[in-house]
Amino acid sequence: RCLSDWSSDVCSSDLESDPNETLPHLVIKDAALLENRMPKELFGELKDAWGDAPAPFPVNSLKPWAAIFGLPLRHFRHSPGIEPRFRQRCDGIDRKVFTLESGAALARPLDEIPDEKYWKILAFLLVRIPEMETLLQSLIACWLRADLDGIASIVSAMHIYQFPWLREILLVKRNRSWMGSIKLAAKAQRRTLVAVGCLHLIGDESLPDLIRKEGHVLVPLPTS
């Protein structure tokens, strides 16, 4: 709707919208193997859970955090999300698209976390794969209804909230970082559509929370 009605630029948070920017940061450098960095039994469980479906890279070449991000989606039928579709649509109607962060900026703090912290998250996920499938399906249903309270209730059981340091890196710190670009967009003459994942819209120091603290009034658009 925004693309149809507005003469707007598009500012996207999802690096999936530019795979060439994202993919190189998912892989361990120098052709090193993930199995050499993690407990043998845990890697065996990860490999079994990963399955044989096609993927951009084999699990053994991924960084620990990339394997953790990818594992739940290996068991969930999905298609490219909203933000990649924005890029395709914008390319067709000559709209400028830019991202709120680079692949390097996303990867840097995640690369600095000790591996042992990721093994705890991985062990948490491996025994909850069926539960994660259900949670993801419920999350999508809430997103389609624009039900932010429902989303907040669901994600409280997910790993990103069960491990507060991960939420701090993936959501809170990124939200704060993005506010610089969002404030500039708010002052611009052209309207700018900012597309972010739904987890950036809930909780303390969410983007709506930070935007309101800047003195702006947010008005929800109709969902139909």
C-alpha cells in the first residue's frame, strides 16, 4: 500500500533483501569447519536436525550464530519475506532502496561472542524443534493480523528472549543504531517507508518506543 500510494523511498532492515551483502558474513573464514569448534555430540545432533534440503552453504561451513539462525527455518516451509519482495517491487517502479545496516555491522558483535554461549542456545533449540515450528506458525498468524501483543506473548518462549544477551545484540542495540537513519528520514522532504522485522516492534526499546521518545506520534494504518 505504501509503495502504491506514496512517492517514497524504502529503508529495509532485513539483509536478506541483498544476499550478496549478507551471505559472505555467514561463513567461517579460511574454509574452517564448524565441527572442529563445537562438542562432537552436539555437532552430530545439529547435523541430523539440519537435514538434506538445499541451502546456500553446508552447515559445517557456517559460523555458530548463522547455524542457530538457520536451524528453525530448516523445519519450516517458508518463502522470501516482505523485504526481498520490496526490493523486487521497487526495482520495477524505480524506487530507491537502502539498508539500515551492513552485513559486517550485523556480524561484528555476533562474531565477538564466545562459542560456548552459542552451544547453550543450540542445545536449547535442538530439543524444541517441533515447538519452534508451532511458535513460528503462530507468529506469522499474529503478524498477518497486526497483533503485536500476540507476537510479544509468543516470542517470550523463543530463544531470542530466553537468552537476554542475544536479544540485546539482535534487537535492542540494532534498534538504537537504526534510529539515526530513521530520524534523518523523518526530517526529509520525501516520505520513507521503513521495513523491519516484527520483533523490532515489541518490547522495551522497540523502534516504536524509541520513536515516541523522540516526540513523534505513531498512527497505525488499517490492515485491510
